[in-house]
Amino acid sequence: MGRIEDKFEALKERGEKALIVYLTAGYPSLDATQEMVLALDKAGVDIVELGVPFSDPTADGPIIQSASQRALKEGTTLEKVLALVSELRRNSKIPIVLFGYYNPIFSYGNERFSRRAAEAGIDGVLVVDLPLEEAFELRRFSDPLGIKQISLVAPTTGRDRIRQIAASASGFLYLVSITGVTGTQKPAVEEIREEMEEIRKCSSLPTVIGFGISTPAQATEIASLGDGIVVGSAFMKEIDEGHRNNNLIERISSYATNLRIAINSKNRL
């Protein structure tokens, strides 16, 4: 087993749900990203999704789009993100999933990327625009190196398609709780509940829920429906405010701690 499986197993034994946080690598800087990951590890975050900045992030809302553009202007590249993870591995064993788009990976080279990601200590990849039918081009190199292929399930995904996705997924499944881009709508609890019922019929993999979660109350309610939650745009907003007010680490640590407390208070199995 790898770090992702070990994490979910440990959470299950404690009767807890996963808190997963998304960060855009390189915003406000690569050094700040490193500090934030270490701080979040200490604050009780279970898994970090590290976004690779891309010029056309079609699945992301305005907050993450803006952060991605600023990170690119700072000179953040896929190579620098991989180097950042290598450095993080000196001080942290927190599972790290690279979140992004296929173009940077394709340009870097699938085999080269997989080898370098494994060396750096990447645990999984979530490539939002790489469909199941085309994922083999990457997976034939990444799978043998133990890099998990995190797969998305959307509200519009039919049962047959869920079965296909679940059959080839590894690490965990990611249920998108809304239609549209990140950070623009509030999740509908009953729709999530129905979607989770369909997923449970098809897969025993842990399933986490993301897109649109921002408050401790939302985190508590939605975490109860799956195996964990992902907080992205709301966290990036906290990063933006913390950067502007020179209290970045303190602010995000407090936010993460509050989410962790809220999830644990109502989601003991």
C-alpha cells in the first residue's frame, strides 16, 4: 500500500473523514507553497492536492484561475512543482496529489513525468481533461511506479459510466458535487446523497466530495455523505487574504483547524 491507502485506512480505524485541501503551486510563491503544505500537515489536513498552474484551467472558477495566472507569471512550471515536492519530502509524509491538465504533462513527456513524479514523492495524479479512454497513454508509465490515478465522477455521470470509471480508478474517487466550475455554487446535499448511493454500488474505493465547500457547517454535513471532502476555492481565498495581510500561515492553519474540528465533531463513525 502507498501513502494514500495508508491514510484512508488510518482514518477508517479512527472513525474519521478525510480533509483534503487544494493549493495552486506557486501562488503566492513556491517558497510560500512549501511553507503552507508543512503548516497544513501540522493543522490536521490529510491529503494535499497541489495544482499545477495552466494557462487555460477550464474546470476552475475565477479564484483558482486568478491564482494560476499569477503563479505562471512568477515562473512556476511543472518541473519546479516536482522539485518543490522533492524538497517537501525531506520534512513531510503527507500524501500529495498533483491536480491539473494534460497539456503540461504531455509537453513534459508521459514517461519522463511519471519517472520524475515517482522520484519526487508524488502519490497520485488527477488530470481533469484526460478521459478514461485516453488515460492509458499516461497510465502505462505511471501505474507501474505506484502513482495512483484519481478519477472524477460528475453529477451528470450515468451508472454505466460510473462503473467504467470505478473499475480503473485507484487511490480514491472524487465526486464533483456541482455542475460547472469550482467555487461558483453551493452543493445540493440530496443530489450528492443520490450520487453517492450509485457510486457505492460500483466501487469500494474511498470517495471524497469537492467543489463548492467553504464553511465548517458545509464541511460537516457533506463529509457525512462520503469518506472525506476537498476544499479548494475557499482555501485559495484564505491564501489570497493571508498574503495581502501578511498573516498567511496563521490564517490558513486556523481555517484548516476549524474545518478539521467541525468534521470530527459530527462525523465519528
